[in-house]
Amino acid sequence: MKLGSSLQSVIERVDQQSRSARDFIAHSRHLRLALRQDVPSLVLDDGSGALPFGITDVVHDQIAAALDIPVTYYNRMRIDHPELMATNVNSWLSRSDQRRLVRTSCDGVPHVRALLSDRYRPLDNPNLLAAVLPTLQERNVKIVSTEVTERRLYLKALNERLTGEIRVGQTVMAGVAISNSEIGLGALEVRGLVYTLACTNGALLEDVSMRRHHVGRRHGGDDENIQHLLSDETRLAADRVLFLKLRDVTRAALDESVWRQQLGKLQAAARNEIPAEALGRVVEVTARRFNLSGAEGEAILAHLQRSADYSQWGLSSAITRHSQDLDSYDRATDLERIGGNVIELSGGAWSNLVSAN
């Protein structure tokens, strides 16, 4: 498991991001792409004053998706012909009657953090931390890995009192992983975490989990002007209910009876063998099923062969072991989630994977 940053550092960064953030609701026709020396910016302008913002790579992808411009073509224009990109984007924005939630930041150079539907429901990181940290402290768990990336906030914690053995000498520990995106890149998510002490791997399980997509009612009324979006009492009341559920799922993921059920599933996976001659094919099928790259598949196969644990549990462990080799905390967590998905394959799904060509 990647260690990430210290909890205090993450709290400070989340607080800084929150203080510099501003959200706007704007009709698409009040947005335009401007170029200065081929560097694009997104301008909010309803006639009362233009507000230019820099654009991140994430937002470029969101602009392409919002306007149904194929991302490969959009990126080609962005690199080779920025004027054509601006012409295309502005033409489609002027024809759209959609309202957009524009999430911006004034931290450093003002920039757009996200371009989203006006139905996007912000579930922001300060509120998440305020809801979940007291629950983790109450359970006396150890927070072992935290990070806030451009895409998501992550918080991973272990209950050192809940351990068990997959096999003799292979000790694992129960935990919980919580993540959230403020910019439309995935749901608020809680998953059970299984941590292997010997190799510090972490797999994220879905059987004790919660996912809540950021979808709600439309923001604002029919005002034609750009509106600065403020938190309202109705949304805050709904958020309180959601964060209470988050607290309950977090507690359940750290419950002893739930852990014993998870441990039984892990032990069963360790008994599901992979024929030695089928290792390469099984990893190849797994890579296709879970959208792993060719390089990732090769590295996972090498870890699997090195461990000599030719089982469903061994395959999961090889995937999560490779996650530690990656620079990206986001992608490392993706692999921890995939490792958990491999464990949770049903008996029939596992048999099909092992026998597939």
C-alpha cells in the first residue's frame, strides 16, 4: 500500500482548497474558450464582466465529453490546432441550452477545477473529513495512508485488533478505505480493506461498501446571469443524512463479525488454485476483464511467479503488490480495488476466468 502524505498535511491541503474554491452556475452560452499565445482559458461572461480561468487536463476532458467531441480529436486539435479547438468548442457552447456547474479555484493561478452538470451534487472533502475522522478515532483505528490528488481524496485505516491468517504464517488485518472526488471523477466510496502484514499489500473489498454518486436536484433558478453557488440549508441537511450513513458503513467495515465473514472468503480464495501452466493465460484474461495495461499484466505475472502462490488469493496479492510500484496514488488505489474484485469473484466466475481462452 502506498503511504501517501501525512494526515495533517492532507487536512491542511483540503482546508486550503476549500478556502480558495468558488462555484458558479452558468448557461453554456455564457462560457467561451479564449486563447492567449495558444494557451486556452475558459471565460465566464454574461455581459456583466468576464472571468477568465486556466484549464486543467481533467477539465479539457470534461469539455470534450460535455459537447460530444471525441476526446482523441479534441486532444489532436489542442496540440496541433488550438484555434480550431476554440472555434469548435465555442460553436457548440453557443448552441447549447445546458446549464453547467463550474467549480473553480483561486489557489495560485485561478483555474477551473471541473465543468459539470448543474445536477452535480457537491459532497466536499472538508465535510467528509469532519464526518468520518471522529468515527475512526472512536474505533481507535490506525490511519496508515492518506492522500489528496488532483482527482480524489483517500483515507485508509486499519483496526489492529482484527487480524487472522489466510494460511499458517500469512496474517492479514481488517481496515476501511474511504475516497471521494469533488470534481466528478467517481462516487463517494467506502470499502472494506484487507491488509497483508508481511508484504504491506492492501485489497479493497466491495461486500461491505457504500457508493453515493454526486447527483441531486438542479442548482439555482432560471436566472440568465452567472450565479455564485452558495451552500443552502436543504443541501446541507441532505448531506448530514448521507454522512451519517457513511459513518455507519465505516463502523460496519470495522466490525468483528463482518471481518470474520471476510476472512472466510479470503481463506476460500486461497484454496482456489491456478494450474501452473495456465498462469500467463489467467493473467491475460484478468487484464482484459479489468482493463489492465499490457505492462501492468506483465508486472503482475512476474509478481505472481515470484510469490509461487498460484491461487485466486495469490493473483489478488500480485495485483495489489504491483500497486506499490506505481507513481500514481490514484492508479495504485485502482489496482487495490481490482485486487479486491478478484477475491470477490464468485465460484462460477472464477472457474470461467481460469478456463477462458
